[in-house]
Amino acid sequence: MNLSWLETLWNDARYGLRQLRRSPGFAFTIIALLAIGIGANTTMFSVVNAVLIDPLPYKDPDRLVRLWESNPKRSLPESAVSVPNFHDWQAGQSVFQDVAAAEMATFNLTSGSEPERIAGAGISANLISVLGVPPLLGRPFLPEEEQAGHNRVALLSYGLWQRQFGGDRQLLNNNVILNGENYTIVGIMPAGFQFPATRDLWVPLVLDPAREPWRSDRTNRNLWVFGRIKPGITVEHAAAEMDVLAARLEQQYPQSNSGWGVRLRTFEDWMVPDTVRRSILALFVAVGLVLLIVCANVASLLLARARARLNETALRVALGASRLRVIQRLVVETLIMANIGGLLGLVLAFLGTKLIIAQNMAQLNQPGIDGHVLAFTLGASLLTGLIFGSAPAWWATKLNLVDRLNEGGRSSGYSRVTQRLTSTLVVVEVTLALTLLVAAGLLLRSFVHLQQVGLGFEPEHILASQVSLPASRYAGAEQRADFYAQVLLRLKAIPGAVEAAAVSQLPLSDNNWSMEVALEGSDIAGTLSADAAAITPQYFKVMGIPLLQGRDFTAEDGSNKEVLSLIVSETFAHVYWPNQNPIGKRFRPGENNPFGTVVGVVADVRSKMQGDMRPAFYFPHRYIGMPGLVLVVRTAGQPDDFARTLRSQIQAIDPQLPVYNTRTMSQVISNVNAQPRFETGLLGLFSIVALLLAAVGIYGLMAYAVLLRKRDIGVMMALGARAEDIRNMILKQGMQPVSLGVAIGLAGSLALTRLLKNSLFGVSATDPFTLAVAAPVLVAVAFAACYLPALRATKVDPSITLRN
């Protein structure tokens, strides 16, 4: 390595530091701009790195797949897997090292620091080995523990172990009480492992038809199935073999498997949906545009500083310094500021990742500052310093520096090179700012549409709280139904309670229960579906859902298992019985239930904020006696004040029952809107920053151009040019690149808004109103930024110019 070059570089760095100390205001401005731009980009890159770049936390995740039963002719084409089909897949396949299953479950933990409802899963003993993630402490399940009587063992997540047991290592091989029964803790999983779908506790999955006869039914599809593909076998090869296996099962069991195939999806596609991927990439592109605007502003500041130091540069050239040597010195000075800005940006990124984690944007790996993020920050700092520091340095060396030295520095320094550079910077800033402004406008309009959408119920003054009854103490459906009836009577008797009811899941929840339905007299099976909910009487009154026809459920509905009463939504009646009276019509929910009779029609209720209203139906909770329900209470006063009373009334009946997920319906709606609200706010902030930076940048560039042309302007005014002619000339010079930037920005915004397409509601990605508003706003801001320097140009005193 050339040591003299390193020594020169070191001397340039020392000189650059001295120059920055002499101009602290200039250095602070550059560093602050770069810290904001690099910090915001590093924050978003940490999310991209965590979700899209870092490998999933499993061994060889590219070989892991999830398997579904699939029937494209059904209204719900993808389904979980039945137990018999799962066993046949295990025995008949040759492309997987192993195939494992899981079944979602919940548990009441009553032996920790306080009672808690735990989201868990029953898993086959081989699932841990399929995923390739061994326990942090202890051991995984053994094959014999999948047998009834040997299955009272459990694995805990790291978070649950810390939260409820303080990380006590003595917990291994000791008992805890789950759903009223003793389970032995045999292992603790590593931090971050919550597979699948944020689970905190795992027990062996017992698939015993002798104990649970419904397990032998091939139409009862409820297992999540996962496989690890053998080395050297592609996903396509595995899918082809599973198609052959599915065809063989279809021939053997036509009643249950006719039309049903197998679908495979890699873990990456399953865990990172396309909507999440597009949303994150859109925000990353947006924050990248902010950095480019920052860099354009930095380039304009460096351009002005290079112009102020032209005499110094000319002297160095006159003394024999090469252009490359002059550029190196100026670029080193810029790199110093860029790297200081990068370090400060890293601090801002650390704070930004905390905000991202709080909003749960990443959903998989938690974003953080790791080697990839550090490398990104360093690369962004170096590229920013090199690219946007070398351009002004190159401009300075392109001028005729010797002639300038001979003139004593009296030339204007305004040339075609200068004009092109300033115009290019204006075009870049306007293009990027408009692109962000359009994207933010679309998200804002979309969010406004979300806020105005009709929910179908009245969320004010409603408190919701969940309870789940353990099978060990509430084995029968009637016993469970009687418990909830007793709870509701106590809640209704509390002063301040208007009405109380219960439902299997709240509107706008993530776990909508969709079922296929078969209309009586129709030979079309499996092509109709609707959202389903189990409710108690008075649920519609509590939620403020209008009853349009017929009647509500009564306490007797559901008691007679031979008679199933059903209430349908307005959309259900309109879609499936158009222009007919739905009262008295009959349909069968699911494949194994009897036909029920419609006794009422209620107004539509949104199951999701976005999308069209789906058909829905309700059935009486007493008919099946579900163990877990959401209690909803309409109160006369503030519902938050009712939370403690609700808990005490439930635990007065059963002190061992945890009461969880207590929240108001207003909070439910706020949580549903949290993601679009955060995205809109973040992109809106980016656009405002971009607009302000563009305005400041355009003003600075035009002010700089006026300063360079001050001598020419004075001469023109001395020769008779009017003030308005000078003003119009400067405005024309500024607004021409602005017009070009607007045209390019409108085209560029279409590319960014395509990434936002899945995040928009009630507005298209090419919404003309947003385009028609965003462009004039930016033009007005740019005009104001050009007008002030143009006005200053008219104040030039020609006599002073001529005297000089």
C-alpha cells in the first residue's frame, strides 16, 4: 500500500476538521441533515433486514413448507388438514424428511405468579425436530408422549418462563396447573420462538379417535401441517408428489376427498404475506427519497461553499495541485461530516426501532441494530459523502481557476455548468418531494375512508372481556352454557350496566370464523360460505345491531339439539335468497351439522375494516356450549370504570378463572386502525419533511444563483431593465426546472403508489383528486421559494455594481 497516499489522506482529514471548526454553523447544518436522512433510512432498513433479509429462525428455513388441503371449487379453497389425511400423508410421502402437525389451543395457567390465559398449541412430538430449533433448557417431547395418559408434559416459551416464573431453572421437571390439571415442564424454548402464530405454551398432540371419535372424520379439517423437504428435492417436486398422493386418496375416499388436493407454501411466503412485504418496501422507498432530498440540499450547500472557496482552490491549482488532488481534499471534508451524521443517525435509528417494535410492524423477527444494519449505515454515509461531495468539488475544478485568480476573484462564477447543476438539483428535489406527497395523500384519503366506513354496530359504552372454561371442570355443553348464563345475570344486575351478552368473537377480530353453508333444496355444495358467530340472547341489543326482520334468540333457543335456530345478516339474505323472505328458510352450516331455520335478519356488521360486507349468520351459544366466549357489557357511564367490577363478578363464581383481553370496543377499533394510522402518519411525516426540505433547497439554490448573478443583474438594471423584468427572469429560471420536476414526479409517484395498492381503501393508486391537489401544492411552495430570491434580485443597486 502507498504510505504517502495514506499520509496525504490523513493530512486532508486534519485539514478538513480544522475547516469545520472554523465554520461550525455550516458543519452543524450538514451533519444534522445527514443524521435525519441516514437515521430514518437506517430505521426502515432494520425492518427490511428483520423481515425480508434475515433468515427465519429455523434450521434451513428454505426447506420448510406448510401444507394445506386445497379445493379450488369450494368457497373456502384452502383448509386445514384432517387427522386421517395427515396420517396418510405421513405414510405415503417420500419427499419430506418428516411431516408434523399442530392444533391451536388455549390454557388457563393458575400456578404462576397470577392466573393467566395462555395461547398455546398441541404439537406432534416431531415438530421441534422438523423446525430444527432445540429447547434452550430441557428436552423436546418424546413419541410416546403423544399417547393419552402420557401427555401431561409441556414446553414453555422463554417469555412465559420469565414472566410467570422469573426464569427459575428449578421449574424443569416440576409441575404447573394448566386448565385445572398437573403438567410437568420438560423444556424451555429459546427467546423469540413462538411458533406457530405467537404461541407461549406447547403440549403433545394426542390424535386418538378412540377417545375423540371425530378425529376419524376426514371432513373435520383442523390440523396445521408442516414438512421439511429432503435435501436435493425442490418445492415443485414435493408438490407434484403430494398431488399424486392426494389423487390416490380421492379415489379411495370419494365421499370426503373428492376435489381435494394439496397445496404447499414455503415458510417465507407463508410468514411474510405480500401485503406486509409491499408495505415495508413502500416505506423504505419513501424514506430513501427523503435521503435523496437531504443529499440534494447538502449538495447545494457544498456548492455554495465551494464557490466561496474558489480563490483558495484557484491558488492551489496555480501552485501545481492537480484537479484530482483538489477534489480529494474537498471530498474528505465531506466524508468527515457524512460519517459524523451517520453516527448520529445510528442513534436516531436505535430510537426509531423502538417505535417500530411498539407498533408491531415487523411481525416476525424484531428489528434491531445488527451487523447488516451497521454495514448499511456505513455504506449510506460513505456513498452520501462520495457522490454528493464530489459533484460540487468537480464543479469547482471545472471553472477556469487561473483566469479567476488573475481577475482577483471578480468574475461571477455563474456559468452553464453552474446553471445545469442548480437546475438538476431543483428537478431532483421537486420530483422526489412530489412523489412522497402523492403517496402520503393517497394513504391519508384511504385512512379518512376507513374512519367513515359504517361498522354496523355502536361501539361507544361497550366493555369486552374474555373467559375460557377448562374442560377438566366444565366438561359438558350445558354446564358451560349455564355458567355463562349465571355470569350474565350477575353483570346485568350491577348498577350502571345497561345490558350484557356474550359472543364467540368480536367484530373486526383477526380470528373470524368462516363456514361453508348448504342451502336447503340447492344441489350446489361447498360453493357458499359465510362468517359465523355463537351468541347469547340480547347480543344485538348490547352491540346496537338493528334487528330488521323476525326475532332475537331467547333463553330456550339451543336447548333442543334437534332444532337449530339461526339469524342471518342482511347481506346473507340478499345474496342467497334474493327477492325472497328469508324468515323460515333453511340451510346447513358446515358439513356435519343439521339444517337450521332462519328466525331473524339483522343489519350487516363488518368483520374487517377493508373489503365488502360478507354474508354472516349467528347461532345460539347454548346449542354447542363453546368453552371460550367474549363477554360484552353496555354501560351507562365510562366502560373503563366497569372493568374491575366485571372481573370480580366472574371470579366470585370461579376464582381460578383468568379474565383476559379486557378492553373497550373503541379500543378494539383503534387497534384495528393502528397499522394504517401508523403508515399514514409515517409517510405523511416523510412527505412534510420532504416538502420543507425541497422548499429550503429551492430557496437556497435560487438565492445562490442570484448571488452569483448579482453583477450581471446590476449591469442589466443600469442599462434600463425594470425590477419586474428582473423578477420574472429569476422566477422563470427557477420555475422551469420545477415544472420538469412536477412532470417527472407525477410519473414517479405511480411507481411508488403501486407498492401501496394493498394498503389503500376506497381510493385507487392513480386517484386523480390526489394528483390534482398534490401538484399545485408543491408548485405553490416552489413558487414561494423562488419568489423571495427573485424579489431580492430587484433590490440590487446598479450604482454599487458599476462602481465595483
